[in-house]
Amino acid sequence: MKSASLFLSAVFRTETPSPRHFGPRARVLWVRRCDVQNADGLSKFVDTMDFSLRPELLARVRSVLGVWDIDRFAAGHNTTAHRFNALFGCAGSEGADAPRQEWGVGVSFALPNFHVIDEVLDVIERDNATAILIVPAWLSRPWWTRIWSTAWVRAGPRASSSLPTAS
């Protein structure tokens, strides 16, 4: 098998352009598995937390809390704003990995993966951000106590807890 790999490597690297060839050309290059292992792993990644609010609930959130400037945990197919951050870079995204972005300007809409809610709270505090944070009513989680503690100030026209919880 090793000789076949060396042969393929040699064949794919010895392309010679023809001066009579016009139009698009494809060049195939064999690369060792160890050199593309990270890219290969990403190609198999499945985002199990790719979800959004039902349209009627999203409309209710907008009617009660107003509009937001940027959707922090979205993709091109489920964003709720013109500006959004995606898990990985994609067309139209302003950045990847929302917690690594600057949240201090504008109003952020966040419907995060449940496993990163504590990290999102850290970002909101770090950047002194205004955010609409959608989380489940999960009273046994440490972040639930943190959200409802007196450390979080609820002031201004957007502050509200009048949205229904899931039954």
C-alpha cells in the first residue's frame, strides 16, 4: 500500500500544463492523512444543537422585547436578524464562535446551546452587553440561579419576564 501511495503522490504532482488547453483546469493533489486530519474531523461534525424558536413564539418575543441588532447563535438558514454569528464561518456571518465576539454594541439575541449558557452570561457581564437571552426554565441548573440573582439588573423598556415558559 505504501508504494501505491507514493505512486499516486508522484502522479498527481507531475501535471504538466498544455499550451493548447483552454478553459478551466482541475489540479488534484494527494495529501497525507496526517496533514488533513483536522479538516477531516470538521467535515464529520454534526451540530446537534441547531435549533430555533417556533415562528409564533419568536413573534411574541419581538412584540414584547423589541428588535435586536445581531443574532449570536445562528446560521444562514435560521438567523433572526440581518447580522449574525455562526458556530463556524459561513456566508453572511459576521464572525464565528459567538462568545469570542464583542457584544458591547447594540442588542444581542442569544438562543445558545444549553451547555454554554454560563459562558454566555460571562460574556454579557464582561462586555456589559444588552442581550435578549432565551433559556429553558431549568431551575436545577446553576445558571438559572445566577440569572435570577440580584447581581443582574433588570432596567429599561426591554426588561421583562412576561413571556410564557414552555409547558
